[in-house]
Amino acid sequence: MKGILVCGEYINALGIARSASKYRIPVLVLDDHPYPICRYSRYCRPLRVNAFDEGDILNTIFSLPEGFVLIPTDDKWVLFLSKYKSALEPQYTVISPDKAAVEVCCNKKESYAIADSVRVPLPQIYPIDGVTSFPVVVKPSLSYINGVKTPHGTRVENRHDLIKAFERLSSLIGAENVIIQEVVAGGAKNNYSLASYFKDGQLMGSFCSRKLKQYPSEFGTGCIVEPVIDEEIHGELRDYTSRFLHAIKYEGVSEIEFMYDNNTHQFKFIEINPRFWMQHYLANLLGVNFMESVLFDRPAGTQQKKDIIWIDELGLIRVLGDEVMRGCINIREYFNILMRRKTFGVLSFHDPVPACAQLKNVIKFLLGR
């Protein structure tokens, strides 16, 4: 193995670089992210691209020596690597599922059809003229269309707002790519995930976690995440995950998100991330080493029962600002969270420069607000 090329910037890329440092493998990072941080790490070197030009990116990749491992960190790069996997694999190891599995994972309508076929619970899906109760969320079925990221979902409380949200999103991405889905009540704290390494039809390691805070607050990315040590929950989500991944002949690392429905007492499938997700470094700290799995094809390990929370610093600033603006901040809740043992997405005394870059991003965000 000559090195690792991380395709995609930001916190999940930084976690990959830091995880790989123990193996003394050179790491390069490739992206045009507006909030760069990974490229400042002592554990990697940047390869800058000015725009997502596929021809330019391929030329950059093929300029590397044979033997590099290519790892995507968001759906844009998963789609890119799966598209060119057959061309890249004679020279490189591509850590991305086959194109057919990727197309299912990156299309929620297809994901939901597969989940339903293997008896994984789902939120109710409605046609535009068949909504029987509110609230619902109007959201894209695709994460990217023609290389452009689709917008977040919108919560609506009545038919008038439903029509407006549906028409607005349809004008951007086409009505065939819009989903109307029940809102599973409970917010971030009812959002669980099961990350795993799946190989030869079976789980070779898994990690269970739960969001405490997310941004945007309604349908967002976890910025404070805790491990789940309840074996009953872990076992149920392992079962659902194994069924789904087996059905689509998945190979590799993924994270599946579920919402716990307090009314039906079910975990309901929300989406799958067919790649390393943002909080994956927390799994590494708790004994589940997904990097070792993808690099050396070994079982990921067993989750340790330790209480460590993971915090995305910029995400925390964003959610704090949002809660202050909405007048719903709970100081005691944050005090209790921050008193726990914690690790950060960026801040590290062993690798301090990315935190300086993140401070610049925080200032940019605050000035922009």
C-alpha cells in the first residue's frame, strides 16, 4: 500500500487521516470544500482542485503511484468513485461499494423499497394527494443531482404549506425526486445509527450511537453524539442493518440512521451513508476500528461500554445560535453534556493546526450570520 487518498474534505476526512497515522501510511486529501480543515493536519497533505471537474480529478488520481487506497467521505465522492471504479481498480483500491449498491443507497425511494422488502420498519410515505395527517417532511429522494447537492427536507404542518413546499422542491429537482414522509416525533435524541463493516454477507463489526444535538435542528447532521451501550437496541439495529445490506449485496463500511417512534415503539429506517460518516472517529476510540477493516480486511472489533461523547465544534456553535434565536436554549442540558468525557471532531493537542482553521470557519459563520 503506497498511501491513502481521501476524497472529500472536512471532519470525516480528518478522522480518517488521524486514524491512519498509527500505521504510518501517507495520506493525501482531495477536495474543494468551502470550510477546509483536514488539509492543515500534520497527518496528511492536500491535493487541491478548484472545481468538481471529473476529467481533472481523474488526471490528478492517475498521477499517483499504483497502490493507493481511495476513500470517499461524502455521497458526491461515493458516486464519483463508483462511476469510475472499473477504470481505477487496475491501479488502485477503491473503498466504495459497487455502482448498483451505491445507486440504491443514494436514492431514498429505492432504499425504502428494499428496506420494506426485508421487513425493516419505515416512516409512512404519502403521495401528494394522499396525506392523511400532519406534520410531514418534504424532502429529496436523491442526495445529489448532476453533481449538485440537494436541499434539506422541510417540515410542513398543513396542506397549504405542503403544496407550496412540494411545488418549490419539484421546481428544483423534479416531482419524481420528491418524497413526502411522516415526521417521526422525538427530534435528535430519537435518532440512532448503526455503523458497520459488512463483508461476504455478514457484519464484521458494528458501532451504535445516538444524536444529542444536530444542525439544522429539525433534519440535520449530528454535532453532539453519544455511544449507545444498550445491547438490546444494538442487537435490533444490527439485525435491521444486516438484512438491508445483505439485500443489496453491500460490501464495506456504512452507517444507517434510524428514528425511534415513541408511538409504535419501532426503530424506523431513515437513510444510509455508504461511506465513512462524520463521527466515525468516536467508534475508533471505543474499540471499533473501521479503518483497520477497510485497509487490512479485518473485523472491526467490539464496542466498548464507555461514556465518551463526540462534539463538532462548528456544529455546536450553529445549534447554539439557532436555539438562542428561537428562545429554546436549555443551559442545564448543555452543562450536563459538557461535564461528560468528550472528544472533538477537530480539536486535538496532538494535531492542533486544524483547530485554528476551524476557528477561522467559526468566525466566517458568525460574520455571515
